Amino acid sequence: MSASDERIPHFIREIIREDNRTGKWEGRVVTRFPPEPNGYLHIGHAKSICLNFGMALEFGGVCHLRFDDTNPTREEDEYVRSIIEDVRWLGFDWGDHLYYASDYFGLMFDHAVALIRKGFAYVDDQTSEQIREARGTLTKPGRESPYRNRSIDENLDLFERMKAGEFPDGSKVLRAKIDMAASNINLRDPVMYRILHAAHHRTGDAWCVYPMYDWAHGLEDSIERVTHSICTLEFEDHRPLYDWFLDKLEIYHPQQIEFARLNLAFTVMSKRKLLQLVREGRVSGWDDPRMPTLSGMRRRGYTPESIRNFAEMIGVAKRDSLVDMSMLEYCVREHLNKSAPRAMAVLDPLRVVITNYPEGRSEELDCINNPEDPAEGTRRVPFGRELYIEQEDFREDPPPKFHRLSPGREVRLRYAYFITCRDVVKDADGRVVELRCTYDPETHGGDSPDGRKVKGTLHWVSAAHAADAEVRLYDRLFTVPDPASETDWLAHLNPRSLEVVTAKIEPCLKDVSPGYRCQFERKGYFCADPDSRPDRPVFNRTVTLRDTWAKIEGKMNR
Ligand code: ATP
Ligand code: MG
């Protein structure tokens, strides 16, 4: 069963179904994906994208793409562009519903003025340290600010002058007037606006007061008439504040619903940490194929289908968990097995000379492009007297269960012939550098004419026709399942997360375009990298054919 065939029930789907049944939103379903453009999207965001766009699609609604760009200091257009590209790549469409929170700055300001007029907000002159210190703790109530009881007129005047740029950064804030003794600390007069004389990526120098997340977010949802405002669990304690603002303003009021964020083992997901990896050159960029970013996964060869299937498979829950990388890799493998054509490449070449094959001759053999998909047909692959096979497919002293090539033993070269190893050539250090083999011309195509059985089937390439390719083999970026929980998380970077080898590839792989995905027979799925040049293709290993990690991770999690 593939994840896409089966819709796994979850509580958000149930809520929407129930709302449609009772007519709570008049049958409308409006969700949104609201990234802050301060980094590239990662696989955690993909979960949120699939959920928000998925619910809208399923219930005939719409999902907005909204840039939550309320913080001028960390945001950049490069991130906006990458986010647009990544959401499209994942296969989702927001139609005309592309929004920027910064477009609402004027409306937000007016709503703040309305709140001041109602006596629910005030300008505070305390420093941020004083405010923090007076906030109290879980066991101790907060203290009211000496500025809390300013008159409405004074608050209106000061707030206008904050906006006009009369005061320096940090000298004043606008706060909601709620309850300094509230058991939920988020309700202890939270800050709504701060003064920041900073240029914004879209509004330039038009503003020097910027709204805080909790104040801005509910307004954004309300302005866009969102129905279900789906967010991650850490905002559960903020929901009373989300509701308070909208109730006091008496404006359209969406429903906030929280779900558990995706945590993936052996990587980090915080944008701050990912940015640090990029800035410090620990990876080659946001799209380094080892990164958990969508651009990294795309470059590595992951397909949008496999990521969507993964999101469906992990489900939507109320409890945080650490998901195994092997689940994501399973989805990638499952999709590529169906869709990726096969080809032959030798990653660690060992020369083989077929001594009874005429010198100077070559021939072309029919190879099946994808055994899972007959429509993909066959291709012709050159064969000659000199070939390469993998070093690991030969053992001079084979252990009991080794069924590949060894002295005197016969194996099949896939789609070609049976060969028998007759002689081993070594260099001065005793290293095997060449095998002298004979072939049986009667086994053309790799079929036995007399029912003779061989236990091993090897992939190969013709030495005269092969090209060199750079192949990048990736491993986990970190050596521990949950690096973010370690004090020195960078100390746990995997020093062997990238290995580069020069492979021998069959001719059909020479000129593929970046993004081309295929299976190297017996070695895994690979994807041509943008670094490829006509004389030197570069391939990334997307995923191995079998899961070598499930067992190891199982042990580590115990
Ligand atoms: P960071 O904390 O690293 O800055 P963020 O969660 O604040 O990341 P946003 O740009 O605000 O990043 O995220 C946009 C949306 O994606 C939010 O609705 C958020 O809830 C969701 N999201 C972010 N990370 C995850 C995750 N790991 N799993 C599920 N959803 C996520
Ligand atoms: Mg955020």
C-alpha cells in the first residue's frame, strides 16, 4: 500500500468536516501557509504546506501563500523567491492568493489605534529589560507598569509620534492591557509594537514601528478571512491571546488549530541553525544535498511526490515525535523505483579483460530501461573486450555466502554474458588491479542456453565506451539522532557526510541534464547535479537501494 492511496484520518480533517456539517463557515475552507522569509523552506515546512494546501484541495477551498514579513532585520527577497519556487515545486498552487503581511501594516496600525480607543492598549516607556523583569514567572504574578494607566488621549498621541519616528529604538512600546497576574504569561500585557528604525525589504523606510508576531498573526488571518488557522503546537499557549485580540476588536475571527511539528532524526530544522551551517561554510549552501531543505532535497533527487507521500504517511498528531529518516527515504525509494530509468555505472572500478573476446571488436546489447515500467522500453549498451566491474564484486578468497566473482567462478554480467574468472593480476603491493576472464558466447543476453545456473549477477561498463563522472555519496549530516538537544550541536556534524568518487558510467549517462534521475543498477538512485559539465557529469546519490539505517537508528533510539 502506498501512502497516497489511503487517506489516513486525522483530527484536523475531522474538525473541517464537522465545521462543514454544522455550517460554521458557510462551507468555506480557507487555510494559509505563512512562512517568514528569513530562510529556505525545510521538510518541516513541507509538512505544513501539504497539510494546509491539502485540506484546501480536499474540501474545495483555497490556501493562501502569505509571507509573514513583519521583522525587517532578518528578511530578504532571496528567501521570498526560494519559498515561491519550493512551494510550486512541491506541486501546490495558491492562485491569486499571494499575500504579504507587510501590505497590512496600515490596517494593523488602525486596529491598534482602535484598541487604544477602547482602553485595551497603552504606550509603555519601560526598557525591554524592565518589562521582562516585571513579567513575573509561572509561580509569581507580574507587576503593572507605572505607565499602564495613561489616558487614552496620551496613548493615542504617543503612538502616533512613535510612528512618526520621534523616538529612538527601544525607548517605547505599545502593549495590550490585559492582566499582569494572568496564569498564562502570554496574557501579561504582551508587546504589540516596537520601535525599529530599519529598512524593510518591501516597505523600505515607510515604517519605524513594527508589529509583534502575536498581534500581527491573528489580524493577517482575519483580514484574509481565513477559516482554519493551522499552526504548530508551541502556539497553543498563544491561542488565548490570538482570541483576545480578535474578540476585543470585534472583527472576523478564524479558528486557530495546533498540530505537532515534524522533527526528523539526524538533522536540525531550526532556520537559525541551518543559516549558521550555510554562513560558516559547513555545507555548500542552502541547497546542499545534505540539508533538510526542500532545495537541498530537490538537488539530491528527491521527488515532490515522495515528499507529499511522506507528509501523508507521518500523519497529523497532537504530540511531538522524532521521525526516522528511513521513512522519508522509503517514500523516495518507492517513487523512484516506479519512475526512474535504470543505467549502469561502476563507482569503484576494477578492470576486467575478456581474453577470448576478439580484440578491437565491440557489440551493442539490449538492456531494459525499467523493469517496473515496460513502456520505458530498452536501450543499447556497448560491450567489449575490456570492462569495469565493482571492486566489491570480486573476492580472491570468498567468504561462504559471497556469490559474486572469485577465481574459477562463473557469474552473469547483466544483459550480457556469463564470464568465468581465470586469473588475477596484482600490482607490486599485492592489490588486485585486473581480472583475466573468459566469456561464453552461448550466453548472449545473459541467458543460460543449457539451464546452467550462476548465483551472481553483476553490473558493468565497457572500458572503451565509458565516461568518467564525479559521484557524490551522502550520509547523515549529523552523527546523533537529535543534534539540537546537544549542548555543542556542531560538534556532532558527521565528518564523513560526503564522499566523492570518480565512477565509470555507461554512454547514455554522459549528456543528461541536471535534475535527471535514474537508478544505477544495484547501487542506488542518483540525480545529475547542476555542477555537471559536458565533459564531466556530476551525480548525487539520492538514496541507496536498501535501507541500511533502520536497524542502526532503532538501536540508537532505544
Ligand atoms: P524557525 O522556528 O526555525 O524560525 P518557523 O517555524 O518559525 O521556523 P516559519 O517561517 O514561521 O518558520 O514557518 C512557517 C510555517 O511552517 C508555520 O506555520 C510553522 O508552523 C510551519 N512549520 C515550521 N516548522 C515546522 C515543522 N518542523 N513541522 C511542521 N510545521 C512547521
Ligand atoms: Mg515562525
